[in-house]
Amino acid sequence: MEEKKYDFGMIGLGVMGSNLLLNMADHGFSVIGYDTNPVKTKSLESSATEGTSVKGVNTLEQMISQLKTPRKLMMLVPAGNPVDNVINDLKPLLQKGDIIIDGGNSHYTDTLRRISELKNIGFHFMGMGISGGEEGARKGPSIMPGGDEEAYNEVAPLLKAVSAKVNDQPCVGYLGKDAAGHYVKMVHNGIEYSIMQLLSECYDLMHNGLQMSNEELHQVFKDWDSGEMKSFLIEITASIFDKKDDKTGNSLVDMILDKAGAKGTGKWTSQAGLDLPMPIPAIDAAVMMRNLSSLIEERQEAHSIYNTSLQKIDINKKEFIKLLYDALYFATLISYAQGLAMLTTASFELKMDIPVPEVVSVWRGGCIIRSALLDQFKDAYKNPELKNLLLDGNIAKLLQQKEHAIQKIVSLAALHNYPAAGFMASLNYFNAYRRKLLPTNLIQAQRDFFGAHTYQRIDEPGIFHTEWEQVS
Ligand code: 6PG
């Protein structure tokens, strides 16, 4: 009897890999998963919906021989060396025309290197961002593929079937050349860091500044999630304040060490922003605050030197919560604006042809940064020339309406010793970006003074240098 052949293969059966494969099977595709650990392959098979075609195998050879050709397979393994190791193991087993997808959070420069290495030997390689966590993978993630368009067209029906849907539109689309898929996912994560930082600042100001209980915080975030800013991150934040610790009966959030981890994608976004260069200070502030949070011992020492008390903010609670909502709205808009403007510039500078309006569509459902706000951005990006959301008339109106709130929140935070790096960075960006003239003329004068670096004039074209008076 001829051996059964499968539509799609997955390498790496962690929760994400297994769930995505089960999702594909639920949509009528026959799938095969490979993992060296037999517990994982057995668990994959036993979790499959009845009547679906799901198989687990423990050698790559078994998987490759049972895939329909041209083979379509995805790796979901940790970024870095594991991806190269899998590719090296696959090379002798595959045939020209086979499609390999890296669905992990790989650095985009690694993806660029892998694309050209594999193209030379006849394989299609695609870097693809997937967002939505474990549940998203099972029920419908946001999918960010890029690179080989021919390979994308081959797998598009499957990706569309398994992705999240918003108004019946699949949250997947071809997002540009080369490593565009991983670049877009990296920036997605930078925005994710920024919004998470802003939410933690709201928590700090309400919890410590207004001495609100976790029950009250649960309710505030729940209310916020029913308004214009409805989003996944606000929704889970509301749930977090409702969760009790099994061990102590306290709120679980109160028992968690204040040291934020990071797998690197936020840092990569900041680094890539500096390389372009493109200013993304709200994202940078979020990366910096995670790093600062790890300096636990130093923070204890500094605390004993400065003896800083967390001051109660003396303001009407209702009024403050309204201000905070508007400040969060303002700063969240700025976070998206910075990330999307970075993509617009990267698209051109790195020749990736990223369709930014399509990115906005893909982010509307399934991913960690999904939010009702993205619908407004979709309208703004109907203008294909839009360089930055801040330059859209409707977004400008919104920011102007909420400008006072963020000014007030930032001032209150500063006056009462609260770090509000995300809010402050967002307001600074807004204040600098909308300035016709900045004081950078002085920096140019200083550079020319000590280094003869030259400057341009406001009244005539050309490059100028002045013999400035020497310092005595
Ligand atoms: C997603 C998430 C996902 C992962 C982050 C966490 O879109 O589903 O972004 O990719 O949870 O990598 O990143 P940190 O560990 O750096 O916070």
C-alpha cells in the first residue's frame, strides 16, 4: 500500500508548533510534526480533533519522506543556532523547489543570510512572523510572511485558512521582500514592549500614586477595554488584577518579582531603529526600563541613599483616571506611529517594499498588539504617501484633544517621583516632531567650532565652515 503523504510539516513541537499544526488540521489539511521527544509527538496525536489527519514522527527522514512534493514545512525552534542546525540537517533530505518557512522570532539579518544561502542550492526560504501566543496559534494567529513571493503564493491558502479573521478578512498578507516578514514581526514586538511599558506606568500611578486596590485596577482596565482603545493587552491586564495566588491567596501580581525578562526582539527593534536611523524613543524607553528593572540590588542601594518615598498624588480619582486614559491613548498612538514610521523608512532604505497599509490590516486580529485603534490607522494609510501617522489629519485631531492629559500626567509623575519613561518619551517625541525649528542649530555650531564639521545655512544653499573664536 502506498504510504500516506501529508500537506504540511512542522519541525519543533513546542506549544506554538503543536497548536499551529492542530489549527491547520482543523482546517482540513493533513499535517505531520517532527520532534525528537516522543512525549511531544504522542501528545500532538492525542490532542488532534477527531477525524483530522495529524501524525507525529521522531526523525526528520520520516517526516520528509511523508510530505507531498514540493514539500512545505515550517520550523518553530528557538532563534539563532537551532535554526541553522535544522537547516543543515534538512539540506541533504530536501529537493529543489521545496519550501522551508522559519516561523520563529529570528533576527532579520540571519534570515537575509539564510535566504541567499538556500536560494543558491534551489530551496525557497521564507522568514515569517507569527503572533498571538499559544492560544493564537491554536485559534488564529496574525501571520507576517515575507521574502520569496512564489513560495508565499504556494502556502497562502493554508496561511489564510489558519489565520485570525477580522470581518472575514484573514490576518495574513505578503509583507515584502527578503527578510520583511521577520522585520515586521520585530517592529510588532517593539510596539508590544512600548504598550506594555505604558500599561505598567498606568498601574504604578494608580496603585502607588492613588493607592488603588487590585480590585479597582481590574475594573478600570476592564472599563478601558470596552472603549475606543479596546485591545488584547488591556484585556489581559484587566484579568491579571483579578487573579489570586494559589499559594498565598494574595493577588498574584503582588507576588511577582519586578524584574522584566526579554528574549531580544525589543532590543533588536531599538538597534535597527538606530541603524536606519529612525527615532523610536517610546520603544527605546520600554527596552531601557526592562533593563533597569533587572538592576535589583543597585536599586535597593539607591533606594537607601535617596530614601525616596512614593508620594500619594492628591487628586480626584475619577478625574485622574480620565486623564490617565487619555494619556494612554495619546502615548499608544505614538507607539504605533513610531513603529509604522520605522517600517516605512526601512521599506525604502532596506529595499524590502513593505506594504505598510497591509501590515496594519494584518495586525488588526490575532496578534499581541491587536487593538481597535488599528481601524483608524487603516483609514489614515489609505494615503499611500503617509510617512507618519502624526501627519494624518484625524490622528492629529485626536492627539491634540489628548495633549493636555499627557502633559498633566507627565507633570504629576515627575513632581511625585514616579518614573514614567514611556509617557515622557512619547510626549517628548510629539513636542520635537511638531517643531518647525529645533535647537539643533546650536549643535551644528558646536560641531563646526570644535571639529570643523561644517553646517548649512537657512538663507542660502551650500556647506559652510566658520573660523570660530578659539577658547582661551
Ligand atoms: C507574539 C509575542 C511573542 C513572544 C515575545 C515575548 O507576538 O506572540 O511577541 O513573540 O511572547 O517574543 O518577548 P519577550 O520575551 O522579549 O518579552
